[in-house]
Amino acid sequence: MRKWALAALGAGAALAYSGFPRRVGVTRSQADLSLPGDLLLPTADVQADRAHEFGATPAELWPAVLAVEDLYAYLWDRPLTVVAEEPGELLILATPSHLDDWHATLTAALLPSTDGRTVVHLRERYQGKRPLTVTTALAAPLTWIRISRSLA
């Protein structure tokens, strides 16, 4: 029993050190870079960065990235506003500012990689009174699944 407890503690420490759930697929320095949309919520309580490389061009991924709006509206239980949209490059979503218990922004940046591949960098920023770590831990895996299925 003690071995299992030590193994679980070690795994938890490794996950925490890696930045999970707030940083997955990006380095600490990449997460520290300013992205468009950061100034919409400059004093965010929580920031989560995720990146994943897909075997598709930005143009092929764009419809799937647009569909992410519905997923986040469901997860956040809020309507979202498109703040900025540069097809094939950038999508910035935000919760309406008149909802006063918490606010969130989502930036999806599409970065062309090699051989027709694309890195999608998602940055979620949250401010408010909601248990946000659970939301951030669930959002990225569901997003990657949704984008991957749309490519199939």
C-alpha cells in the first residue's frame, strides 16, 4: 500500500512540476509570451496554455477552430463574443463583461509548422469566483478531440 501511495505522490508531483493542468504542450517561456487577447483580462487569476500539433494546414483546421466556440460556451455555461477573427490565424473569444461573477477569454492561435502541419496554441484566461482549475483541466482534451474528429 505504501508503494502505491509513494507512486501516486510522485506522479502528482511530476504533473504539478510539468505545469499541468495550466500548461500542456508549451514551454514555460512560451506560456510567458503575450498573446493577442491577453489585455482583455490583464489581471487574470488563472491562465492556462495548451498547444497541440495537427497534421493539417491552418486553412483545413479553421472550421474546427471556429466550432470550439460552441464547446467553450457549453463548458463555461456562458455565451461568447468573438472579439477578433483572422481566418486561418487567430480567434479570440470572451465572455460578456456584464456577467459579473467571473470572466474568461480564449485565444486560439494557429501557427504553421513543417510539412503542412499546424500547431494550435490555446490560451484560456479566467478571473472570478468559480473553481477554474477543473474547467481548465477538462477544456483542452475536449478541444483536441473535437478538432481531431472534424479532420477525420
